Amino acid sequence: MVTAARPIQSINPATGTVIEEFAPTAPAQVDAILAAMAEAQPSRRAASFAQRRAWMRGVAGQLRRHADRFAATITAEMGKPVTEARAEIEKCAVTCEYYGDHAERFLADEPAPSDSPRSFVAFEPLGIVLAVMPWNYPFWQVVRFAAPALMAGNGALLKHASCVSRCALQLEEVFAAGGFPQDTFRTVLVPGGDVARIIADPRVRAVTLTGSDDTGSQVAAVAGRHLKKTVLELGGSDPFIVLADADLEAAARVGVRARFQNAGQSCIAAKRFLVVEAVADEFEARFAAAARELIVGDPTDPETQVGPLARADLLDDLHQQVTASVAQGARVLAGGHPLEGPGSFYAPTVLAGVTPAMPVFREETFGPVAALTRVPDAAAAVALANDSAFGLGGNLWTADLEQGVALARQMDTGGVFINGMTHSDARIPFGGVKRSGYGRELSHFGIREFVNIQTIWLP
């Protein structure tokens, strides 16, 4: 066991036991890593797209070859059911292949007609990008940034959530094993208080963060002070609108998955269910029945659908939101309480009669709690959907797809999924507005966030 004075601990949330302890990366070590990464930047920049593609495909191969080991680490460190953890690893592999195949086209020079007979736009790497990442999708959140950033010729320095430090080290391992030079992707195990100093370092050219809106504000303030580009993917309180003509069986089934996947610990999970009054009784009954059938338990069991919350403090915060909302009049249709025994398990919870004044509506709920609110019609649903500080994603269920598109355009979110579940996909841009952050990840929009968009003019 590490004997450092203040080691970083990895704790199994299903049992509450310490899995491993890690010595924090000392400031001198961080400086040495940054120096090595900066020294390697010219060779990174010079590497051809064909070479980068080979490395990225090597990473995809490593992810698949060791999928069971990586999935087991995810499950142990943050409690994700192992079936979902394996799916996360495969999604990472697919995204590596996608950027390996398409980055050269995304970053090809573009003609820019001007007063010159020849002018064009080039997309050149910035250098070292610091990634401050969360625990809820410990491989995916990192890969969806790193795959485009590295294919663009940048370096990636990862500061991961401390509770998933083994995942962080395995990510460094997989990029090196895939073929990327050693000082292309590095991990530092540092407390949150050290992030400002790293952002300030002139060798760091940009910062990307996925996390809470409060943390995003702090990181953006430091980055702004030092004139560093940032992309922020922050919290969400995504609406799930069910109109009177919706397929209620499908909406309820998909809605349960959209809310309770990853134990509800997702920024793009459906959280506020806005149901038109005419079908509310039937939808509530179907939804609550499906939630009660979810299998909660040991996340290493392939049959488990809902695992523990990642930390005990998260369970306490969630229960306070539920109890305060019930005290204000919300009705418990399912769950509503922590589960007895070891670990940070919370019963899949469905609250009906939720009003905009209640914590489960007004605040982001990061756990297995669904808030059901009745609305008179589609216009009221959209108005209530937009009545939030967040604007990440949203769902809308209707048989009239043209109406669905018209209403989606009125929703103040980064994405709207009609008759489907909000999800991320390498082929489409991902990000939000308002307190859900700014900038975009994935697709060609994402790979262009961390490049120098350079005008070249010739006489």
C-alpha cells in the first residue's frame, strides 16, 4: 500500500471498501511531464495522418483486446454495471476508428476566396490540451476528447476524477500500447486544487472539462485569466416531453432506460418528464411499473441493471432532494429511499406531481430519480422544458414528426432526440447552452475546437 501522507483512494461504491491507494503526482513530476510533452510537440505535429490513423486504430485494438479488464476497473471504481461498462469500452473503440478514418478529411485545407488569387484555411494543432474529466463515464468521457485531439496532432494531459485513478492510469497505458509516442497522452494524479496551476502553465494551450456547472465556472475563470481556449460540457436537467399522440408503451420503456442507465448518473439522462395531461395517468402507470422491475444489485453481475451511486456523499445529496420534494407535495410512485446494506445503493425512484419549485425539477438530480410533471399541451411542455438553467439535451415523443421538428427548434438545448433516447455519437456534435456549457465535442465540429484555424494568403 502507498504510504504517502495524503494518498488518493479508490473506493468500491458497491461495498464501501478501499480498492487501492495512489501517490499523488508531485508538482516536480507534473513539470517534467509537461516539459517532455512540449518537447515532443514538433514531432507530433509532423506525424502524417496515416501514421496517426495507425496509432488510433492500435488504440481501438487495445480497447477491444482488454475490454474485460478495463470494464472490470470501471465497475470496481464507480459501480457501473459490468454490461454497461463493456458497452462503454466498445463505444470508445468505435470512436477511435471513426476519427482515425475521418480526421484527415475533417482537417483538410479549405479554399477561402478573397482579394488574393489563392487563399485558404489550414487547421493546425494547438499543442498540449488539458482534460479535466469526471468519473461517471471514466473511459468514454476521455476518449471522446482524446481521439479527435490526438488525430489533430495535439498532446493530451489528463487530470481525471480522483475516485477513478486506476481508470486514468489504464487510459495512459492504452494510448501508449496502441502506438502513440510516450509523451502524447499522459495522466497526472493530482487533487482539484492543483488544476489552476496546471492551466496557468504556458505549455498548456487549451482546456476541456466535463463536470458540474460550478466547477466549469471556476475552470473557465482561470483559463480566461490566462487566455486559454476552453470547451465546457457541464450539467444537465434534460426534459423528456410526452405528447398526447405519443406511443406510450415505447415512451415509457425508453424513458426508463434514459433515466436509470448508469444509475441515473449522466448529464444527458432524461430527468424532467413533462407529460400532457390527457395521457399522464397511463404514462405514469407504465413508467412506474417498469421502474419497479429494474434489477438493482451487484454491478459485477451481468443481470444487474442499476448499480450503486459512485460515492456515498452523492447518495446523501440525492436523498435530500427527494425528501425535500416529497415534503413539498411530490408523490412517490416507486422507491424514494436508500437501500439497506453495504454500498451506496438508491432505489429507482419515480416522483409524480412534481412542480417547478421542487428541488428534483429545479436542480440537477444525479442519480436514479425521475420527476414527472403534468402539462396541458405541447406549448406548455416546451415552455416548461426551457424553464431551466441548463440546456444540454432533450427528448420529445409524438406521432407527428413535422410537429416534433417544429417544437424541437423551439427548445433551448444543444440537442433534441425525437422518439428516441438522448445519446452521444461520434458522428453528431455534442454539447449544450446556458449553464450546460459551450463548445462542441464529436463530429467535425469537435475536432476543430482544438486547432489553430489559420488563414494563409498568397499574392
